[in-house]
Amino acid sequence: MELEPQCPTLLFFPEEEQSFNVDELISMLKVKNFDLHKFNGKHGFSDPYTLKYKVESAQRAFSTMMNFFTKQ
């Protein structure tokens, strides 16, 4: 929480995370001007080698990432 990025920063979060409250963290990070996105699923939603993989969320995350890179 104490880090301030020196460049545009993109962060992805799952809806569900065991180790922290996702919505609480997102609300704290919004004041730091991050590009934040929350996707349907649990930790690992974009990893095709886990049972928590969510195809639609992974595809949306990839598309969001590519758009972010294109803008930068």
C-alpha cells in the first residue's frame, strides 16, 4: 500500500480472494491512480492450468491488458 508507481500501472483482481478483501483493497488503491479491474472468479481465474480457470474472465483480462499496452 505504501508504494507509488512511477509509471502507468495495471492491476487485475479476482472477485474472491482468501487472503484479503478485494473490494476494500481496490477502494484504497483507487486514490493512487492505478488502472484497476476485477474479474469474475477466484485467485487463478486466468491460469488455464488450475481448476479455478474462467475462460471468459481470462479473455477479458487479456484484452484489457492488450488495450492498456496499446495506449502506453
